[in-house]
Amino acid sequence: MRNIISKRHCCTIYLFFSLIIFFPTIVISADTITPTQKLKNGQTLVSEGGVFELGFFTPGNSGKWYVGIWYRNIPDKAYVWVANRDAPLSNSSGTLSISNKSIALFDQVETIVWSSNQTEAVNPVARLLDSGNFVLRENNGREILWQSFDYPTDTLLPGMKLGWDLKTGFDRNLTSWRSTNDPSSGDYSFKIDYHGFPEIFLWKKLEKRYRSGPWNGLRFSGVPEMKPLPNLNFEFVIDQDEIYYSFDITDKNLKSRLMVDSSGLLQRFTWVEERKTWNPYWYAPKDQCDNYLECGPFGICDANASPVCKCMRGFQPKNPQAWSLRLGSDGCIRKTELQCMKDKFLHLKNVKLPETTTAFLDKNITLKDCAALCSRNCTCTAYANANISHGGSGCVIWTSDLLDMRQYAEGGQDLYVRLAASDIGDGGNAISLIIGFTVGGAVLVLGVVAFFLWKRKTLLTQKGKAQQKGPSERSQDLLLNEVVISSRRDNSGEKTDEVELPLFDFDTIATATDNFSDDNKLGQGGFGSVYMGTLVEGQEIAVKRLSRNSGQGIEEFKNEVKLIARLQHRNLVRLLGCCIDLDEKLLIYEYMEHRSLDSILFNKAKSNLLNWQRRFNIICGIARGLLYLHQDSRFRIIHRDLKASNILLDKDLNPKISDFGMARIFGGDQTEANTKRVVGTYGYMSPEYAMDGLFSVKSDVFSFGVLLLEIVSGKKNRGFYHSNSELNLLGHVWRMWKEGKGLEIVDSAVGDSYLAHEVLRCVQVGLLCVQENAEERPKMSSVLLMLGSETAQIPQPKTPGFCLGRNPPETDSSSSKHDESCTVNQVTVTMLDAR
Ligand SMILES: *[C@@H]1O[C@H](CO)[C@@H](O)[C@H](O)[C@H]1NC(C)=O
Ligand SMILES: *[C@@H]1O[C@H](CO)[C@@H](O)[C@H](O)[C@H]1NC(C)=O
Ligand SMILES: *[C@@H]1O[C@H](CO)[C@@H](O)[C@H](O)[C@H]1NC(C)=O
């Protein structure tokens, strides 16, 4: 291999010199620029061993030109360094030369656009080394006067130092490109904080995004998977002169680089020659728990648990309501105030040490002395070994809130947290924290899920910002269902065609409903009341009388109603007409004999009306109605409040989806959106919707899954407690399914008339729909396929979202047995429809 390279290299040099003979003006030797030479666009320097190349490039044909360094024989150009990232040449003319004892880049009109620092050199030469370092030295001298390695762009190469020269205050950081084709300084940087016990932070502008954790002698405390390789060594140096991170490669054929990309992902790539690709070897942030301060002060994040945030023993959520909605950032507070000398220490294992920028480091004392020091000093909140190699040494002491901790299944290290003696319990002062985790191999799966959640969250934050709504629009949202359909047009921009919709006059409806008498009232919701009525011809109708203060104009109302009227499907309730009279707005729907599904399904006296065949028919009908809304209607519609009380049954017990009160219509290509105001009904809401306000067709799929499991079991998701383990319906079904007892969940009111394989298929599909990760939930089209076919391959479901037991979200060994269920706390979320 090495032979081949050097042979090739000889050829290169040979070629190069032959070029020089033909074009005598080019007087540049392969890897060096001297004061009398200029490097022009089109020419390159090649390092001695042919590893790196330096020259002009224009990324993505942007027309902006840069001088950079890349791996020579790798076609997939990775620019490891850019000289003039923030000062591009505006055209392809430029020269790089030595000027005024520095390296300088001149544009077409000989103006300097970029230069290295001035040096004291008498006869300087610039040379590209095989390490990828571009250095300025005295001719024949060894001392480096200036080097590109001191000015990293977004990439750390072997031998480069990331960090501080404490004598000069000089700092080397990685700063991302602005975008894939724009090398100018982007928003993300990776930089050592030298305060306290140094660690590295990933920043987005002025906001911390991710923390490596301090170096514990073996690895970063927050990178448990980090292991030295036979040919790749990591180094973290802290002394009086320098604080830096670096890595080194002993095998010349191995190419490895660490970089921060323009989306804020920190990645290590290694080159795989056989496959000719850069293989992403490692990356961070990896999962939700890598998000800086995901679980707030004193919170501890466990990517293998659901929800991920926990409070340690002796702590409780500071804001229980937000906590139960999986917003952990308020963190935890002590149950009992500290009492100084009487306090004890909770021993946590396998954790990522809390943020150490304000911690105190003493490299020279033992853990025992560290413990003594901490317990004597009442401001000390925790302590740990600074170095865990060779049995442990050194001491870190925290005197403030413990920030950004996480729990690992393995790796991580021990931490001792100060607690009031009464919170320690009877187990003495060394109670280990074991975060329950039983499903082997699920580590990986959950990690991936968490990563997607994290990704989604990041996307969402950006989206959310772009889509924040003004107050007037938001209140409209809440007014009438149909309001949101406002002023939408087809993708093509064409006006939607007219639909004839009867306008009823107010008196007709008043008569039909006996003047909206209470006897005729079917229900009441946030948008108004619903009445039963009979027209003179004998036709039965349901009338929805919208609240008066909707503040919406008549023309808008009419337009919207016309749009709804165009949604026609046999599994959607049909709108018959509307009525506008002064400030009265009425919607007239077909009347459903059997009213709503919940009034039968959850009513002991009536539920035997629903045998298995009917239940299966209802499930498929709802699925078809939902598919129509999601896919087949001209608009993409997200129902947002699918639940048993919004499914109406006609005289033959055919299901019809009703109440588009919260429905949102999407443009044809929009697939998800974000709302500041979470509406919907608890128990049916997907985690990402309850937690992040993110709704998509997949949040409807989640609600459908809950509904399906309710129909099969005859039990309400909210309010179902299993006799011993206090699980909710999803947790219960999940457990039964995993134990192979899927058939036991069938409602006893169904009797024995069911087909076992149909039931099991339903349960499996239901569980797929309520999976925690929205991406993994099937679309309604696949749901229908799976329900309808005896032979369809149905994937194995993964852990449902929101299916925890109902213990307080505290972490200690005693709760570990509840781990794989997930919690729904008894919190009422804005429930707008109380029907
Ligand atoms: C060389 O650098 C010095 C110091 O920065 C500056 O004063 C001087 O004008 C420069 N000379 C040229 C020819 O650019
Ligand atoms: C990173 O280093 C560059 C100089 O190489 C500096 O301009 C920039 O401000 C540094 N970024 C941060 C976040 O300190
Ligand atoms: C407690 O520790 C902190 C940090 O090491 C130190 O600043 C403070 O002086 C100590 N207090 C006492 C009473 O020792």
C-alpha cells in the first residue's frame, strides 16, 4: 500500500515538474510556496506524501472562491480547513503568496482579502505538511511561526489541539460552516470551557446545546461509548500552560476527522477505503438526553426510560404539571432542606457528571478525603472522583445546583449527592440508584427513538418560531372547527368550486329544536351546544349552535361551511346545511340514531350491543374515514380530537367521525405543524402533541390506536387501573401483548363470538399506532391494509407512548420494576370539548 502511494506520488511530482518545463512561469515546487512564488487558481500544493492538497475551490458552484485544504486522493471532497472562510474571493482570480512576512491571499486587483498573522521571519516559506497542517517557517528552520492548525475551521485533524494556550489566552475552537455550500462561520461551535473542571461545549450562538462532560482519565464523562482504539488515541491535557483535547493516529493509512456540521451535529468520520466512503464513526448530540439541561437542575435524564426525565431520590419535580407533560427543563427540587452536618450522601452509579464549570478540582486528594471535605463544607452539594482510571483519584466538588446529568446503562461514573438524612431512607448513606431497565437490546432502539425525538424537537423549535401565531388567529383556532379552513385554496391556487349547501332559516331550526330547548340538547362543547331536532318533513337533524362571540364575518363563515360540505364520505358525519341570522350561526348535520360510540361502548347496559363483528366494522369504518381526511380528500385534514365521543353511530351502527372542532387543514404538501395551544383530549393525545404541540397525521394515528384498543377492550384509556399494578390501558395492553395474552384484553361483553386471529391483528395494529415514536407509527393507509388482510406482514410493535405506571416520577431502585410501563399523571390538559 505504502509503496503504491509513494510510486503515485513520484509520478505526481514527475508530472508536476514536466508541467513546469512546459510552462516556465510556474515556479512552485510541490508542497511549498517561497517569497518569490505565487499560487494561482488552478494550481495546488500537494503535501510530500500526497495526503493533502491545498488550492482554490468554489463550493457548490457558488461563484465565491476560497483557499482550502482537502484530502488529495478522496473524491468526496472534505475541506478540512478554509483560509478565507469569511472573506471569499468574488471571482476565480486570486493568488496566494508570501507577503510582508505572512501568507496572504490577493484578489484580482491585488488587494489582500486574507492573511495569516505577521511573523518575524527573514526568509519565510509556507509548506503543506502530510498532517494537513499549513505552516510558515524560516527557510530551513524548524520552528513553526504560524500554522493553520491554530486556526481550525470546522474540522479537527489528528495532531490538532482543540483548546487553550493559557499563557497567551489563545483559544482554538471548531466553528461550523453556515451551510453545506457556505464555509463562512456558522452558528455552531465546539469549544472548551476552561473554568472549574474543564469540559467541551457545543454552542449554538450563545446557547449551550451539548456538553461532553469532563475528561475522567479514560474518556469524557458524557461519552461512555468512547474507547481508545489500537490505532487512535485520545488525549485531554490540563496543566498550567495548556488545556486542550486532541487525538492521534498511529496507523498512517487511517484517516479520521472530527467536525461540527452546519446543522450542529458533532461527528467523527473515518475513511473506509474498501467502500470509498466516509463512515460516521461517532456523533453527538445522540439523543434527547444529550440536549443540554434537558431535565433542568437536579434532574437526571435517562434515554432508556420513558419519560426520560427523573428526579433523584430525595427530589421531586419543581413543576409537576409541566413534568407530567414531559417538559423536564424546570428540573427537580429537594423534598427536605439540607441540614448541613447531619446530611448524608446518595451514591449514584453510571452517571454523566453534572456540569463542572463552577466545580472545584483537586487532582491530588483521594475520594475519602474528598468525601470528608464535602461533608464538612455545607455549600458542597456533591462530590466525585476526578479521574476514574487506576481505581480512581482526585476530587471534584460541586457547590451549586447539579446541572445536565444523565443516567447510563453502563459507562458513566459514580457521583455522591448531598441529601437531608431523612431523604436517604433506612438504607444508610450508600443507596445506589439503579434506573430500571429490563429489555436487553432495547438500549439501541430507544437510543435511536430518542435521537429522532430530539431531532424532531430541534426541527420543531425552529418551525415553532416560524409559525407562531398572532393572538387573533389563535383565538379563531378555538372558535369553530371549520374556521381554520378559512381562505384556503387548492395548491394550484385555483378557487375551489362551489358546492350547493342549503341555507336554512332560523325559524325553521328554532321550531325543529323546540326553541333550542334543554330537552333537545344532546351536548355542549367549547364551540357551542348541539341539539336534536325534527324538520317538518320528519327528517331528524343535529344542530350545532355556535357561540355568538365567534367574531367571524358572515362571508368567511359561508366559505368555510362550503368547504366542509365538500368533505363527503360515508364514515364522516354529513353536513346538511347551515343557517346565519344576525349573530347566530348554526350548522345542521344528519342525526345519528345511536349517538356517540362512548355512550354505548362504556355503558355496561348497552355494550353487549357491540359484538365482535360490529366492533371490527366500527374500527375499519373509523380507519377509512380517517384515511379520507388524511389522504383522499382534496385537503389534508388532521382531526386532532379523535375519541370515542366524536364517533357517531347510525342506525346500523356504522361509525361516522364527527366534530371537526379542532381539525386543521394542511396544504397538500405540508405534513406536520406546530401549535402553541395544545387542544384535544387527554388520554388520546400523542406524546409529541401533548409535549411539543406538534401535530401531524401521526398524532391522529396515535389517537386512532387508543380508540381501537378501547373498542377491543371496552375500557377507557383514561381511568383504567389494573387491579395491582395501576397501569393505564396502553400499559396494560402492552404488558398482556408481550406476555402473549393479547386475547385476554377483549371486552367480556363481546362474548365468545370473536375470531382470535382478527382480535390479535387488531391489538397488534393498535399497538403499532400508539408507539412512542411518531415516525414508526403506520399511516392510515397501511393500517387499513393490515386490518383488512389475513396475510399482511405486521411489524412487531415497540413500547407505547404515555404508558407509564402511575408512580410519582421518582427514580430509585424500588421503582425499577415499573420501568417498561410509562406514566400518565393525573393532569388535566386544556380540554376544550367536554362532551
Ligand atoms: C506590513 O505589515 C505592517 C504591519 O502590519 C504594515 O504596517 C505594513 O504596511 C505592511 N506592508 C505592506 C507592504 O503591506
Ligand atoms: C472560535 O475561534 C475563532 C477564531 O479562530 C473566533 O473568531 C471565534 O470567536 C471563536 N468562537 C467562539 C465561540 O469562541
Ligand atoms: C466551602 O467550599 C467552597 C468551595 O471550595 C469554598 O469557597 C468555601 O470557602 C468553603 N467553605 C468553608 C466553610 O470551608
